[in-house]
Amino acid sequence: MAKQAEAGIERIERLIREVLQIIPSYTPARGRFSSVPQLGYRARNPGAWQREFLEVLDAGMLGRLKPDTNDIASLIDLVNFWTGAPSPGPTYEHPDGSRRLIPTLMLSTIVGYALLEMIVRRLLGTIRNNGSVTPYRKKPALDKLLAHLEDNCPIPDLARDLACLNRHMAYQEKGGTRDLYWRLARGRDQLMHGNVLRTSEPEGPLLALLIDLVVLHIERHELRSRQ
């Protein structure tokens, strides 16, 4: 059992290293998503990475997300399916008998923003005597919420990786500094005002990878605590 846990930790740590390379390469601070080697992409293929991530996704190691652990795990699986599925995407049967494409990237953006904030608030929450987590109740903007997580995260390695990504994806625009947290806050604000697109693209692929990064840290922390 100890050897299995150690092997599991090593696999999770590799996946963490890989996604920290994928996120700023595949979803840069600005510009279009790209995993095309001819355009300079050198990290692992994000779709292949997501398929392996789903192999290690285990609701049994997500106790910090109680009491909605199973529902959250199902949504994590769904967002990864939507963003990692090969083209063309899944379809549904319309009442007229025709097959129509499901707008998976747009759906992944809507669900992704809600899911990321839900998970962050659970991490910042308090644990009741029955083991359930009361979410963090304050309502700052998403960039402020992520900055607060950096300072108060119960998993220090996760706080470090988020801060590193935020710095790595910073750039100057219109006389100000833009970074990952700003991008996420802006996208969520657009969503709340009826616009689910950032410039011309949904943010679902970025949100899925960020959610996966957080989940991997939660699972690694749980495996370490069991050793």
C-alpha cells in the first residue's frame, strides 16, 4: 500500500510539472490557444495530459471539497471531457431528428468559472465537526479571491504554483500590468454581464487546466497525509 501511494504521488507530481508548462504555453497571457508544434509549442499535448489526469482523478481523495465531493468530481470530469474531446465535438438529437453540435467550449467556460470559484472557496473554508466544509463567504472579485488563496492556502505548494503562474503570464497593456488573475477576473465579469467570450475565444480550456492543477495538489496532499 505504501509503495502504491508513493507511485501515485510520483505520477501526480509529474502531472503537476507538466501542466505548469502547458498552461502558459497553451493558454498564453494574450493571444489564441495553440498546441501546434509548428507555431513553437513545446509542452505536452493538453488533450493527452487531460486524459491521463482523468485516470488519477479520485473523489475519495477530495475530502476538502465536502459535502459536494462527488458532484464536484463529476463536474471536473465533464469540463475535461468538453475541453479535451477531439474535434468534432459531441452532438445531441434535435426534436426535428437532426444531429446538432453541443457548444462544449462555451459550456466549459460557464461551468469552469463556477467550478474554479467553488473549489477555491472550499479550500478557504472552515471544517465543521461532521467533516463538511463551510465555503469562504466573502465576495471579492475573482482576482482578489485568488490572491487571498495565495496568502491563506492550506496547501503551500499550491499557493506557490499559482503565484508562479500568475507572474509568468504577466504582460503590459494600456499602461498597466495584466496577469493570469486579471484575465480570469475579466472573463468572469464578462460572463456575469452576459458575454461568455474573452475577445473571440471561450476560456474553458484554461479553466479546466487550472482546476486540474488545484485538484492534483489536493490529491497529493491527501496521499502524503496517509503515508
